[in-house]
Amino acid sequence: MKSHPLRHAAIAAVVASASAASAMSAQAATPTGKIVFTRSQMTADNAPRNRSLWLLDVPSGQVRALTTATDRVFDATATWSPDGAQLVFGRNATGAQQGTRLSLQVMPTGGAQRPHALLHGQGQFAGPAWGPGNRIAFVSSNSTGQCVSIVDSTGRNRRDLFCAASAEFQQPKWSSDGSRLFVAASVPEGRLGESWHARAYRINVATGAATLLSDLVMDYPLALTFSPDGTRGVYSDIAASDMTIVDFRNGATTVVARLGHSPLWSPDGKRIAFTGEVYEVTTGNVRYYEPMYVMNPSGTGIRRITDSRIANHAYTAAQWSKDGIHLLVNRRTYAAADEGLERPLFGMRLINADTRALKALPSGYAEAGGWYEGR
């Protein structure tokens, strides 16, 4: 059967246009900037030994150490200042006599400067997030419970914005204009903690007034990932299970039609990356691995973007690029000799969520806020 020549021409035009658009998108979305990440060492009996910070220059691939690997010192949760000149991170140091000491450290990244303590001593500081106006939000503790607090980049003008007894706060998230903070809290219910209240709050930074956005009763604590504008969120466990999308504007909840964990919203709020799970059963063999997926904010349009089918491989999203095209992810593997899966190996990857193209980065583990692309 003959095809009409106009149809051939139309198909060719569509293919050419799509190819050109794809090429332009790939060129415009070339990853750049710098990534702060961690590397860990273990003892012979598989106990954590230390964790230090490292810096990757994305275009050149050059890597250098930021903090020194020291036994019983663990650095993590680093986020950039808005100008990319400094980092704030949490440090957990365990001494034989002093016990565990938590502090927030600030460090310039332009040279050989060492970090200095922003906050230390009483307070149990954790989850720092550098926001607009050189203010840093974090989670602190006092005699009555945990608080969401802020401090300026010099360590002055500290304020406890919102405190709640028995609450376990997650790392705060800044609004784009710096006027609000969004934070999730888990609160046990009952004397034995038979169930948990999963609460989401919006906090006015100027006044400290907190608005309860949602309060869901769950069987155990779950992590909440906020959308960029703070109007929605996704609840998930640390392993693949039901994920629940919550719209804080009307209270509507949607259970995603696929098991997953570690969801992450794109900067424009139009996509969510998450880690799924796959069981492949063949004769005499079961292969389990955790690929990376993306979906729409409604929980529909689920699409897999990693190809690896190696047993026990797992991908988790750390951060989207500003244009919402690339994903910085961590890939977990195990050495062949590690039959008990006791010593995970982490390597970073950049994945184009549109084309699924993958770029290998150095070994290490990235966290949210660790990728600075510039203003």
C-alpha cells in the first residue's frame, strides 16, 4: 500500500523538529557548578569510623577534601550560602570522655580555610539549611523539646521560632523569598507510642507564628518532602512502601500507585523523582534492585529513568538541577565479597530525566542542598 507523500514529509518534519529540540535542550541543560558530598570510612567490624566533606567541581571533575577524616567525627547535611562562598554543616563528634557533641560548622570553600563552629555546646543542633539573607535555619533542643530556630551566618541573633514538646522535627525548608519555613514533625501518641501524628507546619520567620498545615495519624514515623511552594507534600518510609501525596490547601490525600521511597520535587513542582523497587524472579533466582523513577505531582505518569538490573543496586535522588532536567543521585552497590551486605559503596550520578542519559561522578554520597549551580 502506498503512503501519501505529504504524510512522509510531515513525519520527517516532526522527527527533525523533535531532534533539534532535544539537542537544544541537552545543550542548554549541561550540568555545571560544584557539589559538596561525604565520604565515610568503616572499622574492621563494620562500625562507622568517620565521615568527611569533599568538593567536586562538576565541569572539570576535580575533587578535593574540605574536612579532615578524623576518627569519631562525622560531618554531614551541608548546604550552600546563596553566593556559593560558604557552607554550613552539622558535625557529630564522639569523645571518650565528653560523649557526643553536636555543632553547626561554617566553612569558606574558596581556599584552605578550616571550618569554625557557628553554634556548639548545649542545644543539640541539627538539620541546618542556609536561606536568603544569610540566615540559617536548624533544629535545636531544649528542656521541653525540639525547636525550629534561626541564626545569622556569624552566629549572632539566634531565635527559637517554634517549639513543640515530644516532636521530632525534620530539616526545615525555606520559601524562595525567605519569609517562611516549612517543617515536618513526628509526634508519638499514647504512652508506648502506638501511633504517630505526622504534622506539617508553615512558620512565619518574622513573627514565629506557626500554621498547622496537616495532621495525619500513622502507624510509624514517615518522612515528608515539601513541594517548592509548600502547598503539597509526599509522605514516605525509608524503604519502598506506600507513598501518600497531601495537598495542604484542601487536605486531599492520594496514595501513589507504586511502592517507593525518597521522593524529591523538581524546582518547578511539576515532577517528583523517587526510588522504586523491582523483584525479578527467574528459575532458581530472585533479583531485587531499586531503580529511579519520575512521576507527575498527581502520582500519575510514572516513568523509570535508570536501566541497571544488577541485584541490590539502589538509586536515591539528592537534588534536581535548577532547570528541573538533571537529577543528582546516589547509587548504592556492594562488593562481590560482601555477601552480608554490610558495607555499602556509594557513587554519585547525574541523570537527565528527559533522555535518561547518565553521567558517572566520583564515589561519595550527596545530600539535598549540596549542589550549587550559581545564581
